[in-house]
Amino acid sequence: MADKTAAAHMTLGPRLRYGAEAAGFFAMIGFFRLFGTDTASAIGGWLGRNVFYRTGTTNRARANLAAAYPEKSEAEREAIIVEMWDNLGRTIAEYAHLSEFSIHGANARLEVTGTKYAEAAIASGKGVIFVSGHFANWEMMPATAEQLGYECGEVYRPLNNPYIDRWLVRQRIANGPKEQIAKGAQGTRRIFTLLRAGKCILLLADQKTNEGLPAPFFGRDAMTTPAPAALALKLGTIVLPASNERLGGARFRMKVYPAIDFTPSGDHDRDIQDLTIKITEAIERLVRERPSQWLWIHRRWPKEGDRIRSKRAQALSGADVRVESDGSSLT
């Protein structure tokens, strides 16, 4: 969980800034709690399509989609962006109603397919890494795993704002896995402990990290976390891709896919690179299934001037660049 003393150690400027951000965030959550789940989600979708869509951030999505789907027309790509913003607006609104999402009951809002792959992997006792990305409302995947009875730890990147971060972690604990693991050296040790005990780890592997390795993603190298590959190779852990799809309104379908098939060559660094590429290929396939439900506004690909920080990436690429390491690498 986020450090509860973080705010106490902040200087006045950041404390005021984060406090103002948190006030706006909690006012928004309070607003969406005035409505039922479906109505709140619909309002969020309207805001996404009509307000968020008109911000400058949309230009980043346009550039990313133009590079990823040059064969699509501008109108086709714009339709993807509008639906992406609808989904993102709904996701924001649904944070006010996370306790309403369940796989049980007559009004179940969550369904899941491919559980046979998950159950077989868990039964092996080798430990399981579920790898996924920011699909639909990504908070539904760990909630589903918890309700299915899978013993999992959820890996997350703490937000800069400690007030919002603490609230989000509490919501995840209340509605999903009790093991919330912040990225970093301490989190790495906990991940090893859980996997060695045959438990599961839930990890989103679709975001850029300058400490990562280059892996082709929609035809362009994207700096990608090698964590799941390194863990799988070190511990013999099974890697299962998973995705989430919004079925309409505030209802979702989670999908678990067959384990990623990989035979190590014995060259440790090259194996990590190659397995990271296979994991990234799996994520790309999931994005292509329904591209409008992935987060195209993310800076997934490096921009000119970005530096490789990973020693392994430098060794594999032969790059002569400055090394920056925070000591928290999983590799």
C-alpha cells in the first residue's frame, strides 16, 4: 500500500497542489455516487465523447493510431478514438461504484471465459503471471480473479498524488485482491514469495518504461517491462494473457487465453528479450481484437531523444547511452 506518511513529508507547495487535485477528484467521485451504476457510467461516457474527446490529448491518440493502423481511413481511426473516450469516461465514473460489479447473481455485471486455462495453470503449482493491459475498465480483471477464488497479488504503480493513491488502493483491496503490491524493490521480493508459493500475480504490461527492453508493438519498438519474462524464466512460472471487453454500458467480459509457449535457449539475456517480445505480441493481438477499448492516449512508444536506461537493453542493442537505474529492476 502507498506510504501513509508520504503527505506528511511533502513541502507546502506539493501538499497544496495534491490537495487541490484530490479535492477535485473526490468531488467527482461524490457526484457519480449520486446516481446508480448504469446512469453514472452513461454520464461518464457522455463526458468522454463530448468533453474529454475535445482536449489536446486526443491528438496523441490520433498520432498513435495513424502509426499503428496506416491502412485505416481517418474516419475509421476517429471512430476508434470517440469510442475510446466513451470507455474512458465510463471507467472514471465506475470508480464510484466498484462494489457493484460481480460475477454472481441475476444482475451479474461480469462474465469470464477461458477459466480452464487459468485453473490448469494454477493447479500446476508453478505460479501464474496474468499479463494484460489497459482494456475497457481494467479494474474489473483483478476483481474477477478475486471473485473466482484465485489467490493473487495485484501489481500497481503508485500515483504521484498520495491522497488519491491511498483511496484507490483501499478500493482495490475492498473489491479485489488483498495483496496490493507497489512496484519497486520491496514489491519485487513480495512477488517472488507469492510465485514461489504457487500463487498468482496480476500485471499490466502495456505501458512504456524507459528501464525496459525494446519489443515490437504495432510495427515499432516500444520500451517494455521485462518483469514477467524475467520472473517466468527464473521461477518456471506460467504466463497467461488476459483481456477485458466492455459488452455495453457497465457490463464486461474477461477472457483468459492459453499460456504463452516458450522454450528457453540457455542464453539468459536473449531469452528475456525473446519472451518479452512474445508477451508484447500477445498484448498487441488483444488490442487488435477491439482497438477502441485500449488506452491510445498513453505515450507507449519512445520519442526522439529518449535514453535507454536498462543495462540489458543496452547490451542487446549495442547502444552507447547513459545508464540510469533506480535499483528496483525485476531482472
